[in-house]
Amino acid sequence: MKIAVAYKWAPNPQDASVSGSGAVDWSRAKPAISEYDQVAITVGRGLADALGAELVGISVGTSETGSSMARKAALSRGLDRLAIVTDDDWAGADAGRTARVLAQVVEQVGEVGLVLTGDSSVDLGAQLVGAVLGAELGWPVVTNVTSVAGAAGELTVSRSREGGTQSLRVTGPVVLSVAPDAAIPTVPGMKDILAAGKKPTDVVEAAVPPPGSVEVLSTAPPTLKARKTLVIDGSDPAAAAAELVAALRADTVI
């Protein structure tokens, strides 16, 4: 059995700057492995060790995804090898099309029984990759996963939901979207980085033409409504209270 973990090499939002107007400038943001994907890799490593499975990192992106820095950043976090699609025409690819190509990568890797994804990407944040990937593969999808245990072909999955947690038994291949708090990623040491340089990377070809792109033109905070001021005469407490209640109801506050 093989376990695949989808990851993305994308600009780190911690390096972005915000202007006084609220616009976000990504020009100085250095690419990195998303923190969400680091969590998914950590969960995958623990499960792969428990099951004796191979952990394969899969990714679709520009030529930077295949750079030595990007490959070592991914492999040093515990992946056994990579299977990636790299082409500059994939810059700004939307989540749906990216997921469709990731499904092709999974099929090319072969013998994959489980795919893990992060909660979302740090750049687009669409939270669609896991769902579309599962649909393309014809596999069930479970989101907000906090833990995974069990044996190959039958897993016990815990997921967070509003008001508590839910425990599921999953049989057969499945796509799991991992919650951000499912694990605490460790920082790779020098030994991990050196070992990463010796791990294999397969650059695979997509069977579909490069997709159209989604370009973020600007990012700004929400527009705040002007505050409404209402002065109520409190000389008559009962009348003042009635006026206050009427004003709150008019503004649909109560």
C-alpha cells in the first residue's frame, strides 16, 4: 500500500506585507510548503510507519515546484519520494483543475490506498482540492480529520464537527482532508535535509492541457459600515426603553 500526500509550493503569507489601505503585497513573499500541508505530511508519516507503507508526496505547480529547494523542503519533512507535475503554465491554476491533475498523478503512482490533503492552500484557500480529487478518483472524502488509525483497507477516522467530534470507520481507498490542528509539524534538522537530497523524485506528465489561471488582483479588508448614532432622552425611563427596543428591532439587532 502507498499513501499519497498532496502539497503545494506557494508564497508564505507570513512574508506578505499589508499597506495602510489593507491591500496585501505578495511580492516579497518567499515560497514554502504550506503549514496546512506540513500537518498532512506529519499525519501521513505516522500512519505510513504504523502500516509499513510508502509515503509519496504529490504536487502540481510551476517549474519552481521541481527546484532543488522545493524538493528538499518537501522530502525533508518525512516523504519517501515525490511524484510531481511542473510547468510554468500552471501558475495560478484553480483548485478544481489542480485536483483533476493530482488524480492523474495518483493513478500514475499506482497502488495508492489513501490520499491526504491539507485543510486548504495558503494562497487561494478554496478548500476544494480534496473534494474534487475524491470525485475524480471515485473515492469517498472525509474533511476536518483530526486523527487516523487502523490497518490497510480499514481505517478509524476522527473528525471535528460543530459541537464535538465524530468517529468513522472507512473501508477501501479514501481522500482525507486533515484539520490544521491534527498534528504539530517538526522542523527538519540537517540530517533530514541531507537525506532529502538522496530521495527520488519522479516528474510526470499531465494527460490534460494546462488550465486557465486565477489571478488575485487585490486583497482588502471588509468595508465597515458607518456607525449610526442615536441619542435617546432618558428623562422618562419607560419611554427611553421602548424607543431603544424599537431602534434595535428596526436595525434587525433583536
